[in-house]
Amino acid sequence: MAKLNIQTFQLGPLQTNCYLLTDEAGERGIIIDPGMQPKRLLERIANIEIEAIVLTHAHFDHMGGVDEVRKAKGCPVYIHDLEADWLTNAQLNGSGRWKDVTPPLTTDPAEYALDEGQTLSFIGHQFSVMHTPGHSPGSVSLLCGSDLFSGDVLFRSSVGRTDLPGGRERDLYDSIQLKLFKLADDVTVYSGHGPKTTIGYEKANNPYVGLQR
């Protein structure tokens, strides 16, 4: 299996983790969650063919850079259907309600939908889509080999908040315990905020998940 190169950019006022994944040659890539103020990302991908933008969910701090990246690279956007209309609605994606953080943000609709069990082929790799709601109704996690991109579902020693519109605590813990925690312990978790972790570490140490059953 060719090597998957992973580079992290912390973008915007909420320091959202944006991931640039490239093939072994560094010539082709995909972007997971292009957050706000993506200037550093755009400079990095100037000479890279971007095959897709994949959104783990549509909160404004994760989709704020979609327009700039899509226009610069001419690439399609993927998102779960349950949040397809969030891209065009500032109230739904939260930017219309967090006026102290950002002006209202909207973008054109996504080109493609994500769904549970789907397999995407990009940059010579296979990405499995897991629908992991709870933080938001259309949250997805992406698994590529032993690398998991969990959005705002699972963090190192923490979990995503569920008090935003569309969030649901029971769904979040079911997503983590019944889906993510079924993965191998050595799977590396790349979260939407903060440092990376592993499934094994979170199963053994995450205080929020362990208290729920």
C-alpha cells in the first residue's frame, strides 16, 4: 500500500484541524475540513492537484474555507445529505449565530453526498465513510487503513459537544461506542480540534465515554 501523507493546518479563530492528505509523490491530494482563513493551506496546495474536499460536518469553522479552495482548485465537495443545506444557510452552519467570531458564511451546495458504508477512492487510497451523528446530525468519520478522521465526534480524552442545534448526546455515545470503538486499538484518530490520539487510548482513558454505559 502506498504511503498516505498527512499534514495538519490549524485554521481560523477556533483552531480547527484541516487535513491535507497527499499521495506518496505529493502530487495529488484531498482536503478534509478546510476551515476559516485558509491562506496557509492555499499556499501549500498551489502546485498540488486536489481531487476533493471532504467535510466531516458543516459547522462554520470546518467549512469556512470551502469557497476559496474550491474556486482555486476546481475540486468537488462531499458532505452528508443531512447537512447539505447547512452550506447555504448561515443559521444552520452556526456562523449566523456566532457573530462575535465570524460574519455569516455560506457557500455553493456540495457536488456529492456521503453515506454510511460508502467507499471513496482518492489519491490511490480507499476511504470508508462512517455516519457518526451526535455532535451534528450529518457528522461522518473517514477511515483510511489505520487512520481515522473523526471530525468533532471524538477527541483526545474528550468528545464533541452536543448542545448545538441538531446535536444529540445518545447518538454521540452510540457513534463512539458502537462504531469507532469497534475499530482496532492501533487506529490513529485525527480529530477536528486538538492533538491526535488512538482508539486504544480513548477506550482505556476517555472519561466521558466510559461513564456512559
